[in-house]
Amino acid sequence: MIHDVKDTRRVLPLEAARPEDAIAAALSATRLLHSATEALFDAAAERYGINRNDLRCLEILEREGPLRPGRLAQASGLSPAAITKVLDRLEQAGYITRSGEETDRRTRQVRTSDRHVRVRRDTWRPVVAAATDALAPLSEQQLQVLTAALTDLAEANRRSARHLRADAG
């Protein structure tokens, strides 16, 4: 049986639940997390003064380091033409720098700027603190199980996205 705890969180007493009830509750919780994460990224993009695609490309650059525009296009799923526009906007906003030969695009690399580092820190520090507070009551074993489950769900979502794209094309 599912019951409200506080806010939008729900708890499922696993000892009393059927396996399908536990899975349904977990899937419901992931939908709540997804919706809250979407709202968070919308707010972050607003704070940066950019759109969600631009924010996603910044996140990729931060995670993967300096990249050539073509590699960023592959990693983001955007077309080369779209990446050119994204990079122009991000450069104009001061969030990236480009290096390499101006005339030879194959040697150009894109990296996040010092301004991005400052805005990222100011934007995400309180977010990380809130997430840390939410996870603090969990034991190390619970955190390991949660980490494994979230990693598996992320991979399931990547597979599902590939299947949806394949079915559409």
C-alpha cells in the first residue's frame, strides 16, 4: 500500500507490498524525479540566460572536456548546423571559448570559460547541497543500491531513446 509522507514523496512499505506494487511505486517516483529535474534545468537555463539545448551542450563540455564541434554535435544529438548556432550563442554569452586555427575547423576546440565556471558554481552549489541533504539519511548500503538502480535506469532510458528513434526513422 502506498501512502503519502510529506510533499510529493511517497513511501512503499516493501514488506507488505507485492513486487509489482514496489515496481509501480519506483516508476512513479522516477516520474516525479524526472519532472522535478526538468523544472530544475528550466530554472537553471533561465538563470544562465540560455536555452535548454545550450545548457545541455555546456554540461557535455564540462563532463567531457574540450571538444571539437563535430564531437559535441555527436554527443548532444544535434546537427552540425545546430551546433554552430549553439556555439555562437554560448560564445556571445561568454560561456565558451574556441581555440585553434580560425581557418581550419578540424583543429578548433571548444571549452567552457571562466565565466561558466563562476555561474555554474553559483547556480549548482545550493542544488548539490539540497540533494546531499536529501541523501544524508541513507546508509552507505542504501546509497550503493540507489546508485546502481539509477545507473541501470539511465542505461534503460538510453536504450529506449535509441529504440524510439529507430522506430521513428
